[in-house]
Amino acid sequence: MKSFIYAVVAATILAAPALSFAQQSNAPVTRAEVRAELAALEKAGYNPNDWMDYPENLQAAQQRVDAERVAQSHTPAVAQSASSRSSVAGS
């Protein structure tokens, strides 16, 4: 019985990394997604032709894009509550 418990524990330990790896999403990125990401970075100030300031320029633009996405994810709830207030006030 004791050897069975050890076998179960060993199997669990060996299977844990495989299960955690299976949860990661490694889906391929489409050309459209890459182009959209590059367009968003360029809009945020990234210049792909500026090799002198390459890593800093890209990282700064990525931070601006991320901040904008976070702001947009919070905006619909605010806009929705504001529009619902105006429709209630109008009735």
C-alpha cells in the first residue's frame, strides 16, 4: 500500500509540469494581428526606422499602447452608465 502511495505521488509530480504547460496559449499570430499591433505602436510614437533608440523607443510605445488598452477597457462601463443616466433624465 505504501509503494502505491509513492507511485501516485511520483506520477502527480511528473504530470504537474505537463498539465501547467498545456494551459498556456501558444496560438499562432496572424498577419493582420501583427500589422494591427505595429500600427498601434507607430500611432503611440514608435518609429521602426530609428535603430539608435531601438529598445527604449519600442518599450515606451508598448507602455503607451498598454495604458490606452487599459483605459479603453474601463471606458465602456463609464460611457454606458453616463448614457443610461441621460436616458433616465430625459424621460
